[in-house]
Amino acid sequence: MRPMVQPDGSAVIMSGTLDRIEGELFICRMGNDYFAIRVDLDSGIGRQAAALRYGGPVNAVGRYIGNLTYTTVMGMERQMPVVQAFWIE
């Protein structure tokens, strides 16, 4: 997965496996790549997200709003896209 340098706010559909949760960010894995889904925990979306399970499937529809930097196990820095969720299961 190679995110854009400047997010364009486009609507996207993301599918993967829930790896971990960091505040409002649900970090998911798709193959060897990662992406983050931002969830407003106080909304209906937050209630939907509460049913997710670690290591389980995640499907989301949202808007591409940014990128996050992370470090791989080998010490390489990579970028992951961040999606503001409209819908999640």
C-alpha cells in the first residue's frame, strides 16, 4: 500500500484484520501493510466498532484524511493511510 503524499479526501473502502487500538485509531493489517481507521467513539460508529475483535476482520467505508508514520520490525519507516470512518463492521 502506497498512500498519497497529500491525502485527497476521497471516499474509500478498506478491509483488513484488526491489529490494535490506539485511542480513536483502529490499526489494521492488510497483508504486510497497515492502515488506520479513525472512529468517533461517542457516535453510532463507535458502538459498531465496539463489536470488533482483535485478529478479526474489519470492513470500513470512510474518507482518506491523512497518513501516519510507523516503524517496521526491521527499523524502516513507512507510511500508513488514515481513514475517517462513516461505517465499520
